[in-house]
Amino acid sequence: QKEQVSLTLRRWEEEVSMSRETPAVEQRGVEIVPKGERTVGFWDLFIIWGGFSIIMTNFLLGALGVSIGIGPAIIAHMIGILIVAGVVWLGTLLGSEQGIAGTVAMRSAFGINGRFIASIVMFVVGVGWFGVQTGMVGSAAFEIVKKLVPAIAFTPRVWMVIMGVLMAVVAIYGYRAIVWLNRLAIPGLIVLLVWLTYKIVTVYGDKLASYQATGDMTFFAVINLLPAGMAAALILGADYGRYVKSQRATLGAPLSVIVFFAIVAILGVVSAAVAGNWDPVQIFVSLGLGSIGLLMLILAAWTTNVTNIYVASLALSNMSGWQRVRTSIIASVAGVLLALAGIYSFQGLVNYLTLITALLIPTTGVLVVDYFIRNRRQMLADELFKKEDSAYWFHKGWNVRAVVAWATGAIVTVAVPDSWIPAVSAMIVSGAVYYLLTMNTETVTGRESTKMAAR
């Protein structure tokens, strides 16, 4: 008994010592997360993705779909949400099984140098969205302060810098800080969303009943909105999934996406129907939400924007090899500068949506086929961090077949009509082309297993 007590005390002392040595700022970049550090459970993952899902982008995309009618728009968005949730789950599974970030996983399909395809686009997109939402949050903060304390209102650009720095600090501290931010923000956001819904239904119910569809978009085009807006779903799923402790816990991600994407998108649909306008700012003004509505916008953008910088920093770390703290600072500064340059505009949102659809979604099709079908969820994770001696070196660091499949999917994205649901078409075509190009070739995992057996 004394030996058991002594052993327990020694273990406790070791845990205390480790906790003291663990820095507050997350130090991990894109290296493999050891199994012992994969401790995120179902509810933590559910909360993280809840914070990511409650964003004004989803509200805007929901509002855009109202032109086909309230009922049809809700049905179309739910189909799109199920597509997004499925891709997020696949990415989360990959990340939890291999302990690697999404951009690193891309090396297994595209080759060691092929990582630059996903990394460059993820950095640009992450920084761009950070700039867009920092501009939006700064403008909203300016309006609130101008109304409550005019003496310190300054200008919208000053508040863009202030809010951008505050949001960046959370992202720089890393995964733990993001979890805690979402724990604090989600309850308040849920209350605000419930209040907004109550006001729409009770005060503006007549306008909902009398809304007439304009037919500016087709049913299939509305289905495409949310999958296009979440073109990086697979990569994001892996980025957060690498800390997840079990396959059962991975379900927290897709279930959270289904719940919170649906709430925000449907709220966007009904709000746009009531206000007769798809613009979130104009919707809030029309509904008389004032400072409360703007506060909701700030909280929703904040929980998402820390993720934008976190993902962008991982992408830059993947390319440069720098520590994530340094890449987070670089990405944050770039995002704030973009906000000051005026990237927050409708056209800016449209441009980024088109960019990530064409460049990122085809990589999803290739990686899904490579990991889940060809290699049957096997990967040589350690080999992803080598260079010329890596099993994933292929031809001068590139898997040409994967690049061809990716390019084909990118062309499909911009070539097919909206009725084909470009985001889905690009994913299917790129995956199918990759499978056809590689169907008679040996997989990397199979080849390495043969080598080991021969030894």
C-alpha cells in the first residue's frame, strides 16, 4: 500500500512539473501531434466548430438564397450543409487518425513539394477572410462607440486596427485560447440568435407570409453557396481533428456544422425575406437591432477570425518551417493591412468565394480518393516531413497525376453552370480523374509495406 501511495505521489509530481513547463502559447506548428496530446473530446470539438459556424458569412450566404423562396431556400441550404458536414467529418477523421494538419496531409497525395498548392491558397484565403471580417468588425465597433461614447469614436480604420490586434492575440496563443474564446462567446451568441428569431417571428411575421420569390437564382445554385463558402472544409477538419482523441469524438465536428450552419443560414433566409435585402448591415438596420445587432456581428466574426489566422499561420509554417507564433504574427499583420486597404466589400467576398472554390475544392477530391479509397486510411506520416528521401517524393517532389486531377477540377469549377453545383462537380471530377490516372499504380503505403516485408 505504501508503494502504491508513493507511486501515486511521484506521478502527481511529474504531472505538476509538466504543467509548469507547458507554455501558455501553443508551440506546435505542423508537426505530428503525439497520441498522448490528442485529448480533445466530442463537446470541445462541437464548441469549436460551433464558434466557426456562427459567422456572418453563413448569414450572408443564407440571405442570398432567399430569392428562390423561403421554403425552397431552406431545403437547398440544408442539402448544402449536409455536403459540408460530410467533408468536415472526413477531414476530422484523417486528422485524428494521423495527427497531422490538413496542409501536411496534402503532401501524401500531391508530393512533398505539392504542399505549396494548398498552403499558398490557404494562407491567402485565411489572411483575406481575416481582412474582410476585421474590416467589418472595425466598422461595427466604430458605430457602437460613436453612439455610446462619441469622444473616443476616432475613425473606422482605428477600430479596425484595435479589433484586429485583439482578435490576433487569441489566434497567436493557439488552440487552447480558441477553445476558451468559443466557450465564452457561444452562450451569448445563442441568446442573441434566439432573440433575433423571436423578434422576426413575432413582430415581422406578416412580412414572412407575404414574401414573394424573385427567382434571381436557381435551386441548385443555392445548394452550391455553402459548400463553395466552405471550400477548405477538409483541410480545416484535419487542422482541428489532429487534437481529437477518438473516432467517436470526431462526430462533434459534423454535428456542430449541421446544427449551427442551419441556424445561421436559416436566420439569414428569414431575415432577408423580412428586410427585403440580402446585406446583413442593412438587415440589422431595417429590423431596428442597432448596437445589439452590431454586437452580435462582432462576436460572430471574432470566433471565426481567430480560426482564419490559425489556419493561415499553419499554412505559412508548412511552407517556411517557421514556428507557428511567428507565422501567426505575420498573417495577422497582413490581414489588418488588407482591412485598412478596404477589402471589406461585397465584391471582395465574391472574389474570395470564387478563388477558394476553384483552387481548394479540387484538392479535396484528390486527397479523399487517395487516403480513403486508394490507401484505405493508411499513411506514412513521418515520411511527410522528409525531402528527397521521402516515400512521397514522386517526381522531383511532385505527384504529377494529382496535379493534373487538381487542374481538371479547377477548370470544371469555372466551366460548368450553377445547375451542376460547381463545388460538388469539381470535387467529384478531380477525385475521379485522380483515381483513373492512378488505378494501375501501386500505392505508397503498399510499396513501403512490400519493402519492409522483403527486408
